[in-house]
Amino acid sequence: MTTNGGSPRLATRTPGSEAGRLDERSARGLAAVSGALLALAFPMIDWGPLAWIALVPLLWASLGRGPRAAFRAGWIAGVVFFLATLYWLVLTIGTYTNLSPLVSVGPLLLLCGFLAIGFGAFAAGCERARRAGLELALVAPPLWVLVEWVRTYILGGFPWVSLGYSQYRATYLVQFVEFTGVYGLSALVVLVNVAVYGAVRRWYAGEAPSTRGMLAITGLLVVLVAWGYWRVQELAAIPPKGSLRVGVIQGNVSQDVKWDPAYQEGTIDHYETLTTAAVAAGAELVVWPEAAAPFFFQEEGELRARILDLARRLGVWLVVGSPAFSYENGGLLLHNRVYLVGPDGSADQYYDKMELVPFGEYVPLKSLFFFVDKVVEGVGDFRAGQVPVVFHTARGNFGTLICYEGIFPGLTRRFVAGGADFLVNVTNDAWFGRTSAPYQHLAMATVRSIENRVPLVRVANTGFSAMVDIDGTIRWRTGLFESAWRVDTISWVGIPTFYARFGDVFVYGCVALLVLVAGFIMSGPRNVSMDGRQPV
């Protein structure tokens, strides 16, 4: 830093100033690199460590170029990221709608462009805060958390591939999410990216990186890993409050025949055979996948009677998914439902899916998207359930997450807060084919076990079915597109976590911090931080 008449001014090469010399093409290229690196951190590639540096190119392309240029860079990074992680939607849309595979690219581009607005808002917000003289480490993590939290609820919610999920395999590091939810993990990854960006900037400017800052970040990571290791050992030493032998049934029933009446008898025969084998291996609770019963189970009939008789004959609790219907004001309403059939053949406990799939089970903003049901085969006008029902058995209580409900932390904690000892996630990932989507879906569901300290039983029609321990470890998983059954013992410790009891307190704290930041920015322009440097 040099002076002129006693007034401080920035030296020619200060952290954050070189970005302004990037031309638009170079900035777009860096932003695209950032999106690609971030995508590689997620399954199937699963190079999780890349997430810790993936945002550095985006910050380089954004900061020092003005909020509008920063937004463009962020939006480009977001588009690349979501295209690389959600590409499988082309297969899903093209296979199960009236759209050709080529035309189905359109909806994917629209969705990715919409989701990328969050990335753009993040980059623009960081640049605006930098221009106001605020430290990036103070603003970037809570801003990213706010973006992800909004994405969880806007237009029905689509919190797929939130940043924190890239670390699902870092067992000891991620244990602190029992306090913050997955949002805290996302914030940590952003914080490290900011620290790395700051170090690279200073090195590029010919200055020594901030030793104090790097030591603080390193110390934080060491403390979190050490605490996570201790926490895992502590949980393993706690005597279980209860246990249960659970049978997982992966039917691998093709979507092409699933709803064909000619195959209904054969489908039930198949599930009956697999269930009988699981019970012979000691299963006390047997779980079928989402909508495994290809008929309205609520109606009396031969197929319903067979399932009730199966539970009675084997003396087992049986979880069965089935479509359902009800009437309201003379209109027919559809439900995605799961029933718990008791060993006595009763079926009075059921749960209706609360988080419906946008443009699959219902159409958000239907007056605007009035044409969707004309092009999408089987798009339903489903009615969401209103209550997170906890199923009760003689051996333990559990909540059932249907399909992608398993990626909603706020919903999941309501089951545990309501008395669930463990979680069951039933799904039908046949829609995804052999893409990265089944890998992503399983990875995200594992974090629910850590947040709530309950085991998770995941049962998918075509895979992956799995058992997840309370520390988020995937004990085992089945293969894709194979018919299989597995029996394993789950146990639970019955310790309520901070997140299960109080929810998204961490998110609210981030919002409060951002409100203070916004007030600081609006109070007047600032060009330098307290030490006379332009913040990075």
C-alpha cells in the first residue's frame, strides 16, 4: 500500500483487483471450469475433495468485476454444474413423456437455467459485499446457505445436490451436521473455498498468504474431524435402546410392465417369494419399495387379500407402497401412499407422501404451466399428505420417507421429533436408468441418519437399496437393476439431536447475519477494510 498526502490508497496489485482485468470470455471460461469441478465432486465420479477448491475459479471470475458481471459468471457456473449433475432428466423425460429425447433437452435447459440463478445471486452478493469493504469469509458461507435453503422450498422444492452432500463419505468430518443440518456442511465447504481463494490471490499479487487465516481454517477442520472421530466412537459404545431384524425387498419390476393389469398377479407372486425368503432368514419387518403394489390397495379384492394373508401367514410386519385415492367436494384426489400391514392382517396405519415431485406428481403454478399434462404421460394431480405419520410396531416406531422426500432435512426431522426410532425410505429409481441419479439419491439420504442419529433402511425398486448407520456409513447396498432381498439388524440409541429438536436454527442464524450485512452495506459505501486492504 502506498500513500499520497497522508491518504491511503491501494497498491497496483492488491488481492481482488486483478479480476477486473479479465475479459468476459476468460471470466466465462473460469466460471464454467468452476461448475465442472463442482460436478465432479458428486456421484458417480464422486471426487469429493474437489468441492473444497471448486468455487475458487468462480470467485476469481466474479470478484472485482462488478455485481452484474459477477452474476453472469455465477449463472454460467450454475448452468454447467446443474447440466452435469441433472443430465439424467433427459432420459427420464424422454422415456416417460410424449416428448422426443431431443425435445426433452428443452425442459432440462430451462430447469438448469432457473436453478443457476442461485449461483448468480451468490456471486453477485459476494461482489457487492466486497465493494462495501466486508470480508468475504463473513458473507459467502451464509449467502450460500440462504440460496440452498430457498431452493429447498421454491416451486415445491428441489434441494438436489446441495454442496454439503459432496462430502457424504467423509465420515468423521460430517458428524457435526447433527447440529446444523446439511447446510452447515455446505457453509464449511464454501468457507474453505474462500480461504483458498484468498491465499491464491495474495500469492498471485506477490504477497504472502495470511498465515493467521489459514491456521484458523486448518484448526477448524482438525477440531471437526477430531470431534467427529470421538463422536462416532461414543455412539458405538452406547447400548442400543432397541433393535429389529429388517428385510429389504428389491423387486426390480420394470416400469414397462408395472402398471399393466396382465402382470399384476405375477408381480405379487414375485414379491411374495422374496418376502418368504426374507422372513425365513429372520426378518421381523419386511419393506417393499414405493408403489410396489400395482393397484389401489385400499379397495377390497383378491390382490389386497393376498398381501394381508401373506403378513398373517408369515407373522411379520409388512410395509407396502400403493397409489390411493380420496374424494373432496366431488372431485377425485390421488395420493402416493404407504401402508403398514400388521402380523394380524390389519392395515389401518398409512402415510401419504407430503413432498410431491414437481411436474411429476403435481404441476406447480398450474395456471402458468397449463400445457404440462398434455405432454407428460402420467403426470398426476396428486394431493400431498398433511401429517408426518409415525408407524408403530411392537418392536419399534419408524417414519417412512417416500421417494425424494429423503432429501428434505426439514421434513425428515419431523418424523424423528414425532417419535420415530428409525427411518425407512421407499423409492422407485427405475425412472433414472443407469445414470448418476441413483448414486446421488442414496448419497443425499445418508445425511439424514447423521442429522437425526437414527438408522435408515432404504428400499428401491431397481436399486440402490441399502442400510445406513447412525453415523452415515452405508453398511451395504444392492446392485442396480437386480432382483434381491437382504436381511439385517438395525439398532438405535434414542438420543435426540439438536437438529431433530430445533430444526434449521443454523439457517436462521445465517439469515440474521445477512440482514446485518445488508444493513451495513446500505449504511454507506466503503472501499477498504480496516487494515487498508481490499477484502478478498
